[in-house]
Amino acid sequence: MGLIGRMGMNTRNIRFRSNRVRDIASLFHEELDGMYGSGEVGVFLGMLFEAFLGWDKVRLLTSKEQTIDQSDLLRFHWALEDLKQSRPIQHIIGYTDFCGCRIAVSPDVLIPRPETEEMVEWIVGSGQWVVGSILDLCTGSGCIAIALKKAFPQTEVTAVDVSSKALEMARQNAKNNGAEVHFVEGDVLDGVNGFNGSYGLIVSNPPYVLDSERAQMQPNVLDYDPALALFVPDDAPLRFYKAIAAIAKEHLAADGLLVVEINEALADETAALFRACGFSPTIHDDFRGKHRWIAATFHTHIQ
């Protein structure tokens, strides 16, 4: 429910002691530290003050005694209530920052993760591989395609997703970030139509979480991220990678690079699949030391 609709509701349960910044922050910590930890709550507060009031971190730190008006206080109230229900902070403010781009998010798309951002930064740092054009499979919010287009503005970027709602958001994100990306609606599992030729880089963050891993996931992911973008059946955990390998064999340039985000528990199996399909894969770890993406070239190319 949006703020306007909520303003007509009974708001007597607002518990802020005052509309002073110090008291707002204090209540957030009292209510949420046990759930998220003090550091994470501090991050939430910074994001909310930036989104709602346009304050940066310095102003927030130096304005503890300042007061805000009642309409803004109400927004903080509903944000607090939403966080208590495990609603992602990115859904509350409506966006996340990814590789210097502001990416709008909703329950129709997967919220971009730091691990994916790290993978994209690695690609940008390996920019000598990017020749001619880029293909992003399972694009979701469009974050990968947009970030790569911003990094390589002279490169043609095509992005594919099966969800029309995700593509609608991805197109808006591309427009908002001034990135010209060609979006195609199609199912990677069916091979996808609508693009041809060869690509210097093919990249993907496909669904890779096993159905059996649902029980290990936090409510802010399980209840709010689209299942379509997350889960694969236990009896076919690598089906997207098999389809991506087939597409790459047909469309990756001879000296091109294939990069895919992976399930850390299936890193060896995923690498073996690409190796069997004629690629030379290398597993890369993320900042947590977990196997997170594979970069692969054709066997004929020496890494």
C-alpha cells in the first residue's frame, strides 16, 4: 500500500517519542537491532533519510537535534513497520545503487546483490574481452546490461528475459540511466529468438537456487523476490547453464568471454558442464570467499 492510501488509516500506533532525528533513530534501533543488528539498522536509516529527505550521511550525523514534519515522520513510521515485516529496504525506497547506476526495483525483479555487482566490476576490469557487442541473459531489472553499457558506451548491448513485467522495469531503468539497451522477451530455456550474430561477451545471472534450499533463505528474500528469478528444481539444477552454454556455442565470438553467476555449492558441477560443452571455465570467488561466478572461453583460446 502506498503512502497516500496509508495516510487515511489509523496511525495511533506511531510510537516515535518526537519528530526529532535523534528520537527517530533511537526507535529504529530499539525495534530492529535484535532482528537485523545495529550496523544494518544504521545503514537502513542512512538510506531512508537520503530517499525521503535527500540527506547525505554527513547531514544525518550532524542533524540529530533537527526535527522533521509530520508527513515525513509518517513515512518513517511505515518504513519501520515494513522493516519489521522483513520487507526489503530497497522495496521501501524503490531503488538500489548498482555499479554507479540507480536501479529501480519491485517484487517483479530480483534485487541486485553485492556479489553480482562484484562480478560486473570484474568484467569491467577485464574489459579487453569485450569485443563488438554484449548479450545479457536473464536480465531481470537490467542492472548488469545497464552497468556494462555505461562502462562500454560504444558497445551494443542486448538483454533478454522471459518476464514482460521485468522487462518493463528494465527498460525504465535503462532510460533513467541514459543507457541504450536492446531488450528482448524470450525464454533462455527455449534457446531465445530475436538476436543473432556473435557477441564478445555473454553474461548471465540465471536462477540457480535449489528448491530444497528455500528453507535456508531469509524472509526478506523468500517473501519478496520473484521465485521465477531464483529457483530451479533439485532434479535439474543446471538446466539454465546447459541452455546458456548452447546459446554461447552459437553466438559467442571466437575470442569472446562467457561469464555466469553460480550456486557456490554447484561450482564444480557447473564448470564441468561448460568444459564438456567445449569451454575452458575458471571459477572465481566473491568477497566472502565463496565460489560465485565462472568465466569461460572456448577451448581454442589460451587464457
